[in-house]
Amino acid sequence: MMASSSAPPIASVWLILSLFMALGSVSPQAEARAFFVFGDSLVDNGNNNYLLTTARADSPPYGIDFPTHQPTGRFSNGLNIPDIISQRIGSEPTLPYLSPELTGQKLLVGANFASAGIGILNDTGVQFVNIIHMPLQLEYFRRYQQRLSALVGVQKAKQVVNQALVLITLGGNDFVNNYYLVPFSARSRQFSIPDYIPFLISEYRKILQTLYKYGARRVLVTGTGPLGCVPAELAMRSRNGECSAELQRAAALFNPQLVQMLNGLNNELGSDVFIGANTMGMQNDFINNPRAFGFVTSKIACCGQGPYNGIGLCTGASNLCPNRDLYAFWDPFHPSEKANRLIVETLMTGSTKYMYPMNLSTIMALDSKIGSSL
């Protein structure tokens, strides 16, 4: 069919398209907020894959419900908490800091520095060998900023970091993989629990102060979960499915002191830099009433072996449930993707019972108004 005589010449069409493309390339576009993640296996998205360590999630059935259905280093059947936060704030998932793909424009998305097995203390997780303890995670954050500065300039890099959202998840391993790891552990001989917790809090405070020194201005700080109720502890310590009273007591002492410390830091800084997340309360909700959240059980892990599927690692030889969405726990220690989604929903919209002094939706709305003055 012949072209209409009113149609513009092809050269003109290309000229118009080129102009639109040129205009589009200089139009201001809203950049997604950068996101940085620090902590342990609850938030590690693959750093330990690049290390010679036993703390790994790089073989099936880990990742069975991930979009690729392949293990990624996440201690989950699918997505973990940072992945779901990235979805909710409209950002790409962060890459592990050790990933060779973390170059160029990907640096603007942020980075995940977390490493399975680590704790607040440097002697936590020593049995795993060659993991990224907190001093090195913080050093990697400093090196990341040097790399970002080389890409976009010092001022822009500072702005990206100042306006970023930061998540840090620490503390659980300092109990289960340190104090209570073996009877008469070195730390349990050194401290009673009422003395150990203030020591942990004081060390955590130094970590958070360093994060602030390195430019973090919005930091979600999660408390420990219900340590005594995870399938691993039920398998080791429970007779009738009851949670370990000793570990629950430790978590119940730790979490309020953590919030008190965050309040003190914020008061010193004159700003709500540190946001406390009551993840114990969030998880207690579905542990105490699993069916209300669509779970058939909060005691038995989907993947594992032994009582409550709580013994050893999740491997190809483990028992594996057919429907992960029916289980609050994926493996002996880690929530399922569905449980992670419930946790993130509460991070986003929870009341001050769970999020103090505000939830993540409020933070996002507030910071969108503040903009570059953060």
C-alpha cells in the first residue's frame, strides 16, 4: 500500500525521534533510593558464596522458589527480607558486595555486605571460618564509597549514601552461635546473661556510630527474633514443642535494651537516624497463632531432618515440604519467603508496637519531602 501524501518523510520522522530521545536523556528523572544491607544470614544474599566457609546456602533446595529456582546464597526458599524491601521501595535488588557484577551504574543501587554466621562480636561464628565480621563489612562500606566516588564524584557519592536506606540485622548469632553454642562456652563463663547483654549493646552501639560516621542517615535496626522458638532450638531443647525459656529470656532482655540504646543515639544526634524494628514481636504473632497467617505450623521447618526438621543443614537429602507457603520456617533457623513477606509488611506499615519511632512507609514519605537535605 502506498504511503499517504500527508505522511512526513522518513528522514523527518527520524529527526523527530532523535529530538525526543535527546530530550529524554536530559530530562530529570527520579532516581531510586540506594539501599545498603549489613548483618548475618537473615539478610545475606550471596556474599558467602565467594568465601571458603561452611556457612553457605549455595546448593539445592535453597532457592527452590527463587525466580530462577536456583540457590543464590540466600538462606531462604526464595526471596529474603532485603529483596522484599527493595521491591517495596521500588529499587532493584542489591548485589552482594563481593559479586563481580557490582560495577558501574549498579553501584548506585547500593550493596549488600551481610555475611552468614557473623554477630555483633568478632568471636561469634568463628567455627564457620572466613566470614565477613562487622569490622570488615564496615571497611567494605568505606571501600564501596571510594568506588562510587570514582564513578560519580565525591559530592554525588556522599549524597547517595546520606539519602540511602540502611538495614542492619545482628544479635541472634551472638546467642545461638556464641553464648549458647556449647555448654560452658567462653562467653558464658565470662558473663551471666544479664551482664552479657549490656556488653553486646555497648559493642553494637560502636558499630552503629561507625555507620553514622560513614554517612548512614536512615538505619533500620532489627532486634533478635524469638530465638528459643526456631526449629533448631526446639529440636535441641524442647520436650513437648515448647520454646526454650532460657533463649526467650535472653531475647526478651536484649530487645528492649537495644531500643533504649537507639533512643539514646538519636537523642545525641538530634535526629531519628536509627529506627528500631521489633522482629521478635512480628514473629511471635505467627509463631503463637500460625493458622491466622495461613501457616499449618510454626514449629516444624520445611527443610531439615530430625525432630521438627531442626537438626543439621537443609540439603538435597533433607525432608522437604511440598508447599513452602504453609511453613513459617524454611530451615532450622530461617523464616520462609512467606514469613519474610509478613515481616516486611510490618516493617512498612506496623504501629509503634513493632516500629519505633516510625514505620518504613512513614520514613519513605517523610524523606521524599526532605530530599537532599537529609
